[in-house]
Amino acid sequence: MMSLGLTFARPAALLLLATLPIFLFLGVRFGLRRRRLPRPALWLRAATIALLSLALAEPLLTTGGGTSSTVFVVDQSRSISPEVASQATEWVETALADSGRSARAAIITFGSSPILAQPAERTGEIGNGWTDSTLPPEEATNTDIQSALALARALPLGGSRRLVLLSDGAENAGDVLFQANEAAAERIPIDVVPLPGVGADDLRIDGASAPSSTWQGEPFEVLVSVASGGGGAGSVELWIDGALKQSIPATFDAGLTSFQFDVTDLEPGFHALETRVVSTTAVDTYAENNRQPLALVVRDQPHLLLVAPDGSDVGTIRGALERRGARVDLTNPGGLPSQLSAIAEFDAIVLNNVPVELLALDQLAALREATRSLGRGLIVLGGTSSYGPGGYAGTVLEETLPVTVKVTEGRERERVALLLIVDRSGSMSYDPLGGSSKIDMAKEAVTRAASSLADGDIVGILAFDNEQQWIIEMTEITGDATRREIANKVAAVEPEGGTEIYPALSLGFDAISNVEADAKHIVLLTDGKSRTGTRESYQQLLDQVVTANTTLSSIAVGEDADQELLQFLSEEGNGRYHFTNRPEDIPRVTLEEAQSAGSQSVLRGVFQPIQTQPSPIMAAFDPETLPQLDGYDFAEAKPNAQVVLTSDRNDPLLAKWQYGLGRVVAWTGDDGADFARAWTSWDRYDEFWAGVVRWSLPDPDARPLRINAERDGNETVLTVDALAPDGGYVDLAETAARVTSPSGAITELTLFQTAPGQYQARVAAPDPGAYQVELSQTRGNVTLREMTGFAVPPSPELQPQPGAGALLRAIAARTNGRVLGLDDASLAFSGASSDGEALRHFRPIWYLPLALGLLTLLAEIAIRMGFTPWRRP
């Protein structure tokens, strides 16, 4: 029913009508009573003012109707098959035909976005032209029901309305329940007509995963999950850069079946991966969901910095690392960079038996921050100059490690007894190089060794030739006074006589066995051969030494020393054997032995490593096949550390942990120079260290420019996070991307900053596949370049949505709508509608009062001038 009305655009102008009483009063008093104004003229003037006031108020004539409108919202996304789409079209046409000619309707089609296919008209005037309004292919790649319902609610229909949604409910963009709640608040019912979507019986790839980047030479896995409703036979394939690399014949179970591809030896650079499933007997309705692309970047070989003291033999460990694909730079401790930007050039740093005294504080700080803030790897190898002997306790380096060096420098320390048995025979006065004599070097070595012990330790110095002389009997160190006394007495020793080792060793053992100490260690230093003692007598003595928890190390000085005997003594005494031809080496070797005993951080004895928990480092090894070790640096695992290998005493041998952004590995054995000699001949030595390095390496995705790609409807949003070397954000930097599509087309993009350190760009309607991205960012005078990639999966439309039916029912329930079937088209216009107001049309008619006002003004003038048709002038 049509209704008419009148309103005003400027109603405030009607206030001018309030002046009419005043105008009439003045007209009567000064016009009519004084006979200056005819009575009709007065009334015409009043009418003129009233009409002009109405014209200024801009009157509008309103018309409107109160009919109800039905909006059909039709899903045309890719999940709706052509057969189902035809059924939906037929359903709408049947509903329009059964509605009656007086009903009104509008039609919206949608996929990624909605299209008004048919504006609101009387149903009798709607033809089939709306069916020609099909979605472009790129608009059918998603289902956004929310946007379609939002448009249906916003249409200016007037009167009441109802919405009828024809969809499979497979929403993959937006939030339709939000629109359902809005419609419920407006009392707009939404009827739903569930349409058949993608069935679960179709053979398809449900998902595939692989690392987005990896290091050169590092093997990785590609995992594929294949779904099938009824099962069947076929194969699963892996394609790399457009070529078939692996194919797995498969029998698919009903439901999900998982497959794994192992990939190795890819060249550095970008690689486009694609997993495919091929059906032989399984039901396969849609070929488009049989593929899943992946993007992979293989980084160049990892760059390692191997730090070792001058004179160290690092050929074995360096060769193992280089043979397994690493690029290794060698430096001494002084060459370790102290600048964070310089140390950041390396992916991991390996400290090989490095004492902390050779590293400056700024070097240690840079090492810690490179690990904690930049994510660089750190591997610390043990030895006689590392961990406890290396003075790690209480330092920044110990803070970084997953282990604590608990017993060193008098802190939570066991009491140590050290006996130095020194040859003072006449041959020790000989100097083959014309420098300091062997006895002078021995005296210096003994003094330094005794000084290295802590207060509370016990030290004894026994000199021997043909006879034995106590320089210092077993004495507790009580301070610097004791150390000065030792130095003075040692300085008075003079060489004389021959060499008798066995009596001196027997006397020394008797003395050290009678002292109270937690650890007892004997160091024998000689350059000659003993004339007494047999192998059997030595063995009996050594058995007593070992039984008394005492260790014996020997130092052979020169070619004349009884090297065979001394090596035998150290091996059977669970100690170490040293040989030197240079007197200058005597203090260094002796000091190492003293530190080893004094720190109580080197434990000797052959043992088999024990694996205590699984780890990627040990994934390829049977722990029972690991070679034995002869010793290790004693340490204790920190609470959050993962201890992978232990000694037979349950002390950590291989421990690791996450330290900030980086990973740290502690190996309390050594590289094979002493503790792990048997490991150097192990045929899997290289593989073991490759596993250690591989675990410690930073995430290959942790680059200065990190990209993330997310699908947003039919667009892909590229987000780049820019990080500075110190871990902070990089802002206001010129950032660009060169994107190469699977077809080879190149797109140049400029990324704009959207958040601190974050830059974004959009790629419109990308085809499925792997995309290579070359990023560039200008930071001051430096342009940083990075290669990465992302993969655009096939449209999610072809994946079944188990909860689609429940979603449609929830829409109807929240809005008091109905769930209609494909046979219920005749009921489309019979449901309850909303209580909307009628839509009104406005027509301006200001010109009518204005014209009438002008006519009354002319009539008033004519009357005053006497020009009237009934009266002659």
C-alpha cells in the first residue's frame, strides 16, 4: 500500500510564521484603521509571507510502501559443483515463480566477495538475467558468507525483509556468526538452504610440511598427509623444481595416511617443492586438491669459527667439520672478535680447549650476546685447559654453558693432594739448546705448579737421584707464606747423581697415601732410565696406587728418558703421559698436570659413554657402539640443561641447552688429543661432530629479513620483519621485493612499514605454487639482500569442512530462521519477516509555495494600485 506524506528539509524556517500575528496587528492598526491599506491587500501580504516561509523550509513530498522483501544469498564458490549450482539456481527461480507478482526480491551471489546480481524488484519483473552474473575464477577461491550477509542487511529495501542463504557452509574467510548476531539484533530472520559441498570421500592431500629453509648438506623430511573416504591404491610423489624426485607406491586407508620423503644434497638457492597424490583405484573427484606446493631455500654451507690456543693440533676436528660441509675459519683466542657485528658473520663458534685467561672480557661479552641475542651457536670442547682447568668457574663463559664448573678456585672444592717427584740427576743440568737447563726449567715448573693450588690443598716435592730427598714434605698450603717457602727451598736444589725411579716412586706413594685428601695425584718428571725395579714391581706398586684412589702422570724429558716405562706408568696409573724435547716446555706441561689435579675437574679412567635421553645429535647412533673415553672435565648440569651423554659416574659428557635465541653444546671430553683418542679412529667421528654442529646452528629462518606469507581471501599478504644485528628493529628503511611466480612472471613490489620493524605488501590473486622472493633493504649506505620464498596452497574450497552443516544450523537458530531443503522452494516467501520500516522517497516541492507567494504578491500590488477586474480605476 502506497502512503503519502510531507516533510521539510529546513524546518527551522517555519519559525518565520510566528511573525504573522505581529504583521497582522500592525497592518490593522496602521493600515486598515487609517484607511491607508485595503483589507484584501493585508490578507494577501500575510499569505505571501506564509508562502515564502514555506518555500524557505524546502518542503518535501514523501511516498513509500510497506511491502516485505526477500534477499536470496547464493553461494557460487569453488566448493559448489556445477550440478549443485544448477540446483541452487533452479531453487531460486522456483521460489520467485511461486511468490506472486506483488512480492519483492533481490539476489546476491558470493564467493570471496559478494555481488548484487539482481537489485530489489517485484518478483514478476525479475527475469533470468541474474544467472549471467557469475563470479570470476579468482573470486571463487574462498567462501566469505559474512560479507555476503553484510551486503544483504545493508540493501535499502524498505519495509520488512528476510534473508535466504543457499550455501554448503564451508566458510574459510570472515566470521558469519558475527553477522548472524547483528541480524538477530535487527530481528531479521535468516533461512538457510544447505547445499552439498566437497565430500570426504575424495582422494586429496590433506596437508604437507617441510622446512622453509635449511643448511646445505643437512638432510630434511617432507611429510605428506593423504585423505581418502573409501581408501584405494595409488602413489605419492615428490617433485622438486619441476622434476619428479621420489615416488612411493601406496595403499590408502579410509581416513588419513601419512608418508615421508627424506631429502639430501640440494644445491644452495631456492627450490620449488610439490607433493602430489595419484589415484589408481581410489575415488578422485577433484584433481585440483591432489597437489600441495612448498617453498624451500637452501642456505650456503654453515660458516664456523674454530678457536684454539697456539700450537694446538686441530687438524682432526677441523677436517671432520670441513668434510661434512662446513666452512671453517681457524683463529687463536686473541683473534676471537670482540665486536658483535664481526662475530655475527659466523653461524657458530667452536672453542677447542681454550682457557678463559686467554680471552678478554669484551670477547666473552661478545660471545655471550652473539649466542643469546643473535642466535649463533656455541660449542665448547673440553681438555686440560678447558672448563675447570681453564678457569671457567664464575665467568661469563660459564654463565653461557649448560654445565657448572663447581669445583675450582676454592669454590665448593674438594681437597687435593699433589706430589711432585722430580729427577735431579746430573743429566738434568744439560741444556741441548744452549738456553736454560732442564733442572732450571724443572724448578720453575715445580714452583708454578705448587703456586697453582688453593689454600687448604696439600703439596709435597720429592727430589731424587741415586737417593731421595724431601724438598717439601706433604704440607698444607695456608697462604702466600707457604708458597714463598716452597719457592725458596726449590731454588736450592742442585743436580747430582744417577737415576733411581722405583725407590722414589715407592717413597712418594707411601707419603701421599697417609694424607687426608679427596683427590690425590702424583707427577713424575725425569730425563733418564732407572737401574732398579722390574715391570712386575712397578705393576704391584701401581695397583696399590690405583686402589688408593690416586692417579699418576709422567713427563719424559728428552730422548734418553725411559719413555716406554713412563708411558706404562701413566697408563696403569690412570694418568697422562707427556714427552718433550724442549726444556722450555717443562713448566707448561707440569702446570697443566697441577691444574688438572688442583681444579679437580679432570677425571681419568676408561669408561663407556651412556646415553640418558634421546637427542637429534644421537639419532643416527647406537650408544653401545660409541668408542670409550679416557677422561673428561668434571662439571655439573644446570637445571634446564638436557644431558645426552654421561660418564660412568653419571657426570655430564654431552650437554646442551637453549640460551636466549642461541644453542650451546658442552662436550666435556676433548677433540681426540687426549681424553678421546679412540674417537679419532672411529669411522663415524665426522658424522658425530656434524650432528653436534647441526644442532647448534641457528635456525636458517632466523635471518635479518624474515618473511611470512598469509592468505587473505584471494590475496596473499607478505610481511617482512627487519632486525638489526643487536636484535632491535629496523625502521623507516627502503624495502623492496622481487617476486617470481611459478610461471616465471616477475613482480616488483615496494613494502611499506606497518609496525616497528615490520613491512608489508599484498600480492593480488596469486596462483597456487611456490614463489621465490628476493628482498632488499637499504640501511644507511648498506643494502641488505636476502633470498626467501613462500608457497600459495590450492584453494581451501576443495577441502571438506566437517562443521559446515552445524554452522548453517547455528545461523538459522540465532536469527529465528528456518532450515529449508532443496524441495522447499515454495516456502521461501511464506516465512516471518522482520519489522523494518518502509523505505520512503522524497520529492522537493519548494517551488510550489514560492510560485504561489509570487502570485499573491502580484495580487496585493494590483489591489493597492487599484487594478482590479471588478473596479474601474
